[in-house]
Amino acid sequence: MLTDLCKKMFGKSLWLFHTNCGACNGCDIEVIDVLTPYYDVERFGMKLVGSPRHADALVISGSVSRQVAPALRRLYEATPDPKVVIAVGSCAVGGNIWFDTYNVLGGADKVVPVNVYIPGCPPRPEAIVYGAALALGLVPKKVQAQHEQHLPAGFDLDEYLKKWEGIPAVTR
Amino acid sequence: MFKSKLKEAIICLGAGRVTLNYPFEPAPVPPKFRGKIEFDARKCIACGGCANVCPPRCIVIEDIGEVAKITFYLDRCIQCARCYEVCPENAIWPTEEFETATPDKADLRSEMTVWMSSCQRCGRCFEYDNAIDKFESKRWRGRGPGEANKHGIFPTKPPIEFMPRGPLVREAEKER
């Protein structure tokens, strides 16, 4: 549904506003790399603009620190609707190695709603192009969660986990 | 000046088209590329080495009695492949998959559940139908005291109270 809406709303060109919310510049350099002739994301009509009021999409990189969170919120509100929020890099997606630090909120989705997550530290330029194409609805989603179990035959996991419900994790 | 411009134009024409036609064509990755990690629950012995070295703590092991539940928070994975380096059973490895962009964060949360059988003597868990089954061992694989296996009869001495016991062991003790 989101992709259909995106195709309708952002059919022509998507203007990006890139914000660094405490990134190490790794993701920023990859975002710049995407704009070079080699990857050339301007094929899809994307270009960087200088003001959030001109932008259709916010590109967030960096683990969102507490200092920058209100500013990011204001930035999100300044972007006209409809808008797409793209989180680039492991920091903006899940907080990276600072996910539980005191001064980091651990992901851009704690502050603003995020539409497309592009994990990687930093993501390859191709991965960012893929994420941009996914936001536009040009390519299908490929990644899936992997759930594996190796249990004896006839073992009821849910029944077993129920037995341990009240017991604190330290004594397990 | 005109000459240099002409030279530049010739160089630019000679270069041809450099732009990759990427999302419509597959992009090959360089050798030794580290992408999204994958794992095999049949090989895992839940030793916790990967969780110990993971810099962003994206691998979390939870021991629930005889079951080890391993959660992979791939949203904060930095693809350092240190888990691959330490894994003694090669149960986890980096793939060449980099197209991990997704609109749903739940796609980046993988889970693995491994059953660990507990030792009849100390109540601690050890790996199940893995390394022990691979080589001929003189350890006790019988069901409990008084029962025979190919190495003899299990001593009828009660197991030492060493670790808190799981419900399976407690039930087994009640039956005895």
C-alpha cells in the first residue's frame, strides 16, 4: 500500500534533505557518493536541497543524540506533507554501538516515524540506491527475518517457556 | 585554453558511459565482502562466543532452562563479522547480501532457538546431538541413575546440587 501511494505521490522526482544527527561522516560520504556520476541517483530525479521546506524526503544519518532530537523533530514538522523519511546507516536504524548510551536515543524512529530503513555501517552506495528505489516503489523488498529452531521431535516450546514465566532471568 | 578544453572533451568522450544501471541490474560485490549475517540452528552449540565479541551487542543470548534463545538485532549490526571469526562450529557467517533496505523494522530481527540437554550430574546444559555425538565419548548418555548404556551402569549417587535446575530435570527427579 505504501509503495502504491509512493508511486502516486512521488512519481516525478524526490527532493532530499540530508541531516546529520550525530553521524561519524561515514554515511554522509556514502550519500554524497550516491550523487556522483558513477551511481547517479539523479536518474530518479533525486537531488539534495538546502531547506527542509523544499524537500519531499528526509535522509537521516547518525545515531540521534538527545541534543539533536528536538531539532530533528522541528525539521520533520517543517517538511511539507506528503513526506518520506529514510534512515541511512545502522546508527539511524537501530543506534549501532551506542544503542543504549545515556546521550543517544537509539534510532531515528524514536523521534520521527521512519518509512525506509537502510542498515549498514556504512551501507554500500548500491544499498542506498536500492533503498531509494524501494522508497519509490521501483524494486521489491528482499530481506526477511530468519527464524530457526533446533528442538527435539515433539518438544512443545510454548508449553516449556510457560513453565519459566515467573522465574527471574538470573536463576535460569 | 581552447586546446585544453578540447583535450578535456576528448578524454570525456573516451571514457564512455560510467553510470551503473544498478537497481535494474545486479551489482557484484568485491571479494571478502561482509553483508547481512546468516546462521544455522543445527550447527549452533549456544556457547555465546558471538554474543561476547559483538561490538553493538546485536546478538543476545537468553538461557531459559534447557532452551537457549538467541536474538539477532540486525538493525544495529555493523557487519564486522567478528561472530564469524570466533564461532567454533561455523554456525554463523556473513553473506553477500547488502540489499537489506526495508520499510518494516521487524524484518531485521532474527531469532534462533536451540535445545540444550542438561548434564545428569551437575544440571548444567551442554550441546545436544552435536560434538558429543560426533566422536566416541565415554560420557554418560543414559537417562539417569541405575540405567545402563554402552559404557556401563550410571552410578546411583544423586546428582550434585550445583546449578538451579530446569523444570525438565526437576520432573525427572520426581519420577525417580
